[in-house]
Amino acid sequence: CVKSVQRHTPEDHEIIFVDNHSTDGTVQWLQKLIGENENYSLIENQVNVGFAKGCNQGIEESRGEYILFLNNDVVVAEGWLSGLLDCLKHAPSAGIVGPMTNDISGPQRVISEEYRSVDSLDKFSAQFREKHRHRRIAFRGIAGFCMLFQRSLVEEIGNLDESLGSADYEDDDFCLRAALAGYQNYIAGDVFIHRFGDRGFIGNRVDHSSTMSGNKKGIEMKWALSSGSEGGKKLAVLRATEMADKLFAKGKTDEAVAALIDCIKISPDAEDIYYMLTRIFIESKKFSEAWDVIKSMPDSAKNGLRGLEYAGYVKEGLGMNSEADDSADTILSRSANYPPALNLKGVLAYKRGEREKAADYYTRALEADQGYGQAHAALGVLNWAMDRREEALAHFKKGFILSPVVPDVSSLYYSAVSSLGIFSKAEADFHEASSLHPENKNIAFLSIDILIQQGKFHEAIVKIEDALALFGIDEGILNAALPIREKVGPLSAEKGLKRKTVSLCMIVKNEEKNLVKCLRSIRDIVDEIIIVDTGSTDKTKDISRVFGAKVFDFPWTGDFSDARNHSLNQATGDWIFVLDADEVISSRDFDELKKLIRRKSASPVAYSIVTRNYVHNVSLIGWTPNSGQYPEEAATGWFTSAKVRLFPRRRDVFFSNPVHELLEHSLKRAKI
């Protein structure tokens, strides 16, 4: 870590090492390092004071205008700090900035077949920076392994909260406080550094999952106590806008608008609510509704730069071009290099047929902010109209890399790619955008279509299944998905494989609300899905077929065992796994389940598996409160039940009892 910082950090800097009571020779090595570098200093703690206090000690010792937390499990590459600083200095209202890396959860993670180890870091990082130059991704929860911010931020919101535990939520709390103070946190999307991952937990033999669960309770309690206060109102607004943003990205515009309108009742003067409402209506092309919001804004919001910006774009959308021009001029009289206003001037010039003037405005917008993707998209439109397809495509691509969540930007790039028939060249771009913004419906559907247009039906059907889980079920999605599944064919337990195969066997009736989550949770474990339907009248059978199930109709006889055994008779795998439609397997248990399937035994075995049944009723015998161990946790807690769910496919293993059907009787007779 230190060698890479020394090699790749030409900026004036100091390094403050905070040693949390090392016992392996680290302190002696650091003392030698300090003696050789006058800009290095060391804080030696006689006990492990934890992540938050250690960082705070470093802040108090530091002298720089900018402060950067860096874990020792990190290796940096050329341009790392300049890239972070560039994002912090130029991104609108930037508070905290972090890089992208190979080992992290969430959107900061880069998944690439081209990057296999730290040995290729320098080359990969340089290529990554060139392709994604000036990209930034708005994201509140920057991970604490590497975060950059101005000293003035700490002076405003305070240090890390030392009461929250040993790690993992102090950085979340710090990022939340920055957001509540009106800042936007960003991922510097053109900076890639290597991370080995959680070395502090491993070195100190800390149980990461249990630590996280305890700390989560601490942060939840801290912010629960703020409700009703001024800080509580700010938190309500922040959560409402973030929720609305997610709902809008998922295509649930009406729900997003309703969430924001409800929040106005709590905090009628909160500018961010009005801004979010207006943006949603502008991006949905509902300019009349957007104009109504602008007229209802508090004066402070209406007369702010963002209020004037949105008013200008709404007027342009309504065809009030002269008034839109006046709005842009008003903004530029107050902030001469405001990118959205320069872009709007370009749009209006283009509408008047003044192409050179439009190009000049777009270029000026990019000179003011090279991360402003909308100006690249506008230059793409301009070049396309002039039949300069290569230049247009380059601008559309760059605009999409910078601003994929803006519907017009992503749609323009897709349209250009479609018109030119070069789907393969855009596949990686749409895949990456979909990974960064997995809950964005527009990007997901364009990404799926890119695959379909290339005949990559296997990859497309997996993404379609993901889309059903994320965005819900409607006739359009199912009607489009079924022909793709027909091309791929149902899942099948192939014969002759060296490993044991697994058939999922289920009986269902009218389970469209639950079935998608169930089948998606198990699809990477099983080889074959057998669905016995006892009379569904909803979309259950279509959903089953989309997920590659073999569907069999079975008239209901009033006997659960009859239906279960009919499903067993259709299976062809070595193992059978049984689930109900309202159950899921957690990804946390995938490896354990695979071990059971692969385990060799001298005689046949079956496995009883514990089900966690989530309930609100705390008075039930055996009720246990949620601990945060599983991401699927619901309600307030759970009680357990156990049933045989995994067993070998054999004629002498079957269900008995018409109600409360069980395998145990046949297993005992078969001496399993």
C-alpha cells in the first residue's frame, strides 16, 4: 500500500499512520518509515481503539485542506488521487468521494474478466481511466476503505461517530450526515484501485457478520431517536427523495410522485422534494405537470439555479422557446459557466437551425463540466443530423457512459446503435451500466434487447428473469419473455454429468405474487424445475415457463401427497429439492447447499432443512428477533420449522398423508 502511494502520488501530501496496537512488527517498520520521510507521522495506540476513533485521531493530527481515509489493504495506481480530487472539485455539491475497486459490495465494485490480480493493476487502471474519464456516480453510501472530503466538511458535520462500533456503519453514518447537510456523495467512476478486502477484520479475528448486525442496530437506534426534530425532518425528506428516485428508476412513476407529495405535507419548504418532482416530470415528458410543480415551489427553490434550470427546460418542452431562452440567460448572468444553462442555449439554437451556435454552447458546457453527459448526447444529435455518424456515435457513447440514468441519453445511444446495426459494440457499455444501476428499468430493458438482437437468448432470459423480480410482472414483459424462453428451451437435468443433478419439484396454484422470487432464488442451484399446477387462473404457469420450468396440470383431488408425488414422478435429476412458492433460498446458504449435494456418502441420505417463518407476532413460542444475518429478513422476527427438503430421487421415496404431507415415513421404510 505505502509503496504504491509513494509511486503514484505526486500531489503535495502527508501520511498519518494510526496503529491500533499491532503486535507483529508493524510499529517498528512504521517508525523506520517515519524517520525516512518528513511528511509521514505515526500515532501509536496502546489498545485497538477501533476504526472511527483511529480515523478521528488522524483528522485531529492532519493539516491538509483535503482529508482522505485509506485502509492498508489497498494498492493504488497512477492518477488515483488526481481523479478523486477532480470529482470532488467539479461534481455538483460534492461532499464525500470514493473510487471503484475489485472487492466491495454495491456500485463501487468493478466486475471484469480483464482484471484478475493486482499484478495487472497499473495497466487495467490506466485503461479504465481512459474509457470512463470524468464519470461520476451519485451514491450516498461511500465505503470507508477510501474516502476523500474537504476539511470544511468535518468542521460542519463533525467527526466519525465513535459510539457505533468497530466498523462498517461509522462510514454510513458519516455519509448520511453529509447528505443531510445538503451535500451529494459520489463514486469517482474513472478511478480504479485494488483492494484485498476486510484485512482488519481478519487480522483481528473479528466476526464480520455479527459485528455488522450489532452496528446496524446502533445506527438505526441513533436515527430513530431523531424523528420529530429538525434533523428528523431532513432525514424524512432525504429518504423520501431517495425512495422516489428508486421508484422512478423502476418505472413506478406514480408511486414516486405520491411519495414526494406525501413528504411535502411533512416539510412543505423542502426544496429537494420540488426539484425531484420536477425532474421526474421532465424526464417523463410531462411538461404541464412539471410546470404546475414549478409554480407551487417556495420562492427560495423557484429562484435558485436549479429552479431556474428546470423552469427553462419545462418551457422548452412546452414550446415556449423565447421564455426558455430568457431563463437560461438569467442563470448565466448569475453563473456564467453553468453547464445545464449552456446546454439549454444549445438546444434552443439547434431548434432555430443555428447549428454552429448550438455546437459552441454544447462545447462550452463540456468545458465547464467534462462530466456533463447531456452535452455529449446533444453533440451526438447535432453530428447525426449533419450525417457525421462516427462523431455522433462517439458522443452518444460518451454521453451514455457519463449519464446512463438520463432516459434521453440512454435512448439516443441505443437508437444510434440500432440504426447502425452494431449491437455487439455496445453490449459491454449497456452491461456495465446495468451493473452500476441494477434497479433502472430503462437500462435493463435496453440491455436485454441488445442481447436479443444478437441472438444471445440464454443471456437475455437470465436478465429477463432478473427484470421480473425487480420491476414486477405485467403482460408486456411475459409476452416478450415467453418466445425467448421457447428459443432457449426448458431447464434439463442432463445425463452423464460427473456431478449429481438436482430437480426442483413444486406444486402451485395462483402464486404469481410469490413465484418469481422463489424461482429466482434457486435457479443457480437446480438443473431442472418441475411445476405441478393444480388449477391456476393467474399468470403462475407463464411465470413458471419463463424460468424454464416443465409445467404439468394436475386436477386437485384434495390430497397434497398426490400432487407432490406427481411432481416427483416427472423429475429426472439425481436429487430432488422441494420448495413452496412463498419460500426462498438465501444466497448466504448457496455454498452450504451445494456442499450437501456434492457430498459423498456410503449409503443414501436425505436432509431435513430448517425454515425460518417470519412473523410480527412476538408472543409465539420459539419466536426469535431478527439479527440482520440474512438479507431476506422480514417482519420483526421468526420461528422455525423443519422438513425434509433434499433427498435422492427413488421410487420408494414419496409423500404420504393427504394433509401435512411428509416424506419421513417412506424414508424410514427405505432405511434412508
